[in-house]
Amino acid sequence: MVRDHGFHPVRVTRIVRETTDARTYVLDAPFGYRAGQFLTLRACGTLRSYSMSSSPDTDGELMTTVKRVPGGLVSNWLHDHLAPGDLIEVTRPAGVFCLRETTAPLVAFCGGSGITPVMSLAKSALATTDRRVRILAADRDAGSVIFADALAELARRHPSRFEIRHHLDADDGFVTPGAVREFAGDDTDADFYICGPEPYMELVERALLAHGAAPERILVERFTPAEEPPAAPEAPAESELEGTVTIVFAGKKHTVPQHSGETFLMSARRAGLSPPYSCEAGNCATCIAQVTEGRAEMRVNNALEEDEVAEGWVLTCQGEPASPRVTVVYED
Ligand SMILES: Cc1cc2nc3c(=O)[nH]c(=O)nc-3n(C[C@H](O)[C@H](O)[C@H](O)COP(=O)(O)OP(=O)(O)OC[C@H]3O[C@@H](n4cnc5c(N)ncnc54)[C@H](O)[C@@H]3O)c2cc1C
């Protein structure tokens, strides 16, 4: 498979106001995608990823839903400047927060804009399988609930297979471990999907594990890094290892000595290059490149599928050399 991770101009056909601070952008993007995946867009000279809220199985159009982040660069620009008819540059969809081949129930815990990929997953699971789908959606207050009507409509159409429970902080405070356990109930064999603010995701994951959920049945999608990305080492002489990293960027080769604890992205920066990146946490795949010589290992991979890794694709923000000579090639 030739992976296309370049940027493509696509037209915004419609913009739907979901809440005061959430908008759905309907894109004329001729891409195939899997429920739960995201695309990365280029705006304000930088890159941000946004999940599809549409389902490839039930929606004829590709949609992504963006919530304003106070003080945030791109989310505010999209809300304030992007208009129907405008072109915007996006990558093809990527990501592994997807449906698995199973008949087990799908139980999702989302917070705020975390409903976006979960909406896509729920619509696809209901349309293409007989699985039960249950969502606990946590929001600040009733006015912040994204897709309230669409979720209620799913519940009307699938009364025996779909449950949506809204948790409002304004009424009940933050979600507690007890509330997570109570919602999971007897569905300990479910596939669990978690997407929301980091502290919420941690609380839910811990509560599910304590409730008996198997770690491999818990899928998380991180919109923000779990922790600060590790700083680039100062590169003292003693950290130099035997071996080299060769980076092919914009068609030119740059070779630097390997430094311990250094990712390919760090090596590229040390070589004076400015390759693409966004989350620096292994979530968004913006920094992807292909290993064409030697071997690499990734610290975290929340974006690439197994076959892509087998073909040598690597998240350069997470990939490190695992052999003395490694060459990584960024797509032009
Ligand atoms: C795989 C993936 C899928 C995503 N899908 C969606 C989606 O469907 N809808 C959506 O609205 N967002 C989504 N995001 C988040 C999105 O990419 C941006 O991080 C978000 O819009 C903020 O970008 P910004 O440029 O406005 O803010 P920035 O200028 O990057 O950040 C401003 C400040 O807000 C903090 N911050 C950054 N992101 C968030 C956040 N999400 N919540 C709270 N604080 C934050 C930063 O730490 C910083 O202090 C996704 C992220 C990833 C990695």
C-alpha cells in the first residue's frame, strides 16, 4: 500500500452550529475512511487533527466537529474565519480508534468534544452490526451537549440496542469512579472507547480496569498529549551512539550521529530541518515517515495500523533507531 499523507485542498460545503462553541464542518472530501478516524488540517501555519463525526456507513458526506478551545489558535480560527465555499488543506484520514471485529457490546465514555469519534463509531456499529451500543456522555451543562438531537434520534431508532446517558457536571459534579462502574455494569466483556479531557480519561480507564475490564479491550483517543513531550536531550558527546540516522526530507539527504533517547523528529531538528509534526504524542500521524533502511521502535503508537507499521511507516515523534544505521524518508 502506498500511504498518501500529503495535504489535499477540499471545499467546505456547509457549517452546522451544534452548540455555542461547537461547529460541524461538512467537507467535500472524496476520501474513504473508517468510523473513529481523524484527519489533520493545515491552518494558521500549523497542523491540528480533527475526528470525523460522520459515519462512512450512514452519512453521504464527510463531517468533522470542532469545539472552541479558549485561547486556542486553530479551533478559534476555524470558528471565526472558515466559511462555506472556502478551501482547506487536509490529509487523508488516519487513526486506530476504530471498530473491531467482535459481537461484544460497545460501551463508550466521552467528555465534551470527545463525542465526535464516538458518534461516528456508534452510527457505524448500529448500522453494520447487531451489537449493543451504550454511551455515557459527560458535559459541563445542557447547553454544551453536542449532538443531543442526533443521539436522541439514534435512541428512538434503536430502542433495544442503543443507550445514551448524559452526565451534566452542573447537576452532578464530575463523573466519579462509582458512576463509571455503575454504567459499565455487567458489560465487563465490552469493547470500551474513551475520549475526552485527560483527567476524565484517566479516571474512566482506572475505574474500568478496577471493575474487571481487560486492558486490551479499552481503546482511548487522546486529543491532547497525556504528558509533556520529552524535551530533546542536550546532546552531550557521551550520549552519542555508534551509528547514524539519515533523514530524507524534501528530497535531500541529511545524516547525523545517533544520540541516545532521541526520536527521529529530534534528530531531524538537530540536522536543522523543520519536518511536519503536531501532537508530539503519537496520536495524530502528522509526522509520519517511512523507514527504508534499518529498524525503528516507537514509544507510543496511537495512529498507525499494524500493516502500516509492517511497511516501515513510523511516527517520527515517537520513533527511535533500533539498528546502527537507519534511514527515514518523509513524503514530499
Ligand atoms: C487524534 C486527534 C483527534 C482530535 N479530534 C478532535 C475533534 O474531533 N474535535 C475537536 O474539537 N478537537 C479534536 N482534537 C483536538 C484538536 O486537534 C486541537 O488540539 C484543539 O482544537 C485545540 O487546538 P487549538 O489550536 O485551538 O489550541 P492550541 O493553540 O493548540 O492550544 C491552546 C491551549 O489549550 C490547550 N488545549 C489544546 N487542546 C485542547 C483540548 N482539546 N481541550 C482542552 N485544552 C486544550 C493547550 O494545552 C493550550 O494551553 C483532536 C486531537 C487529536 C490528536
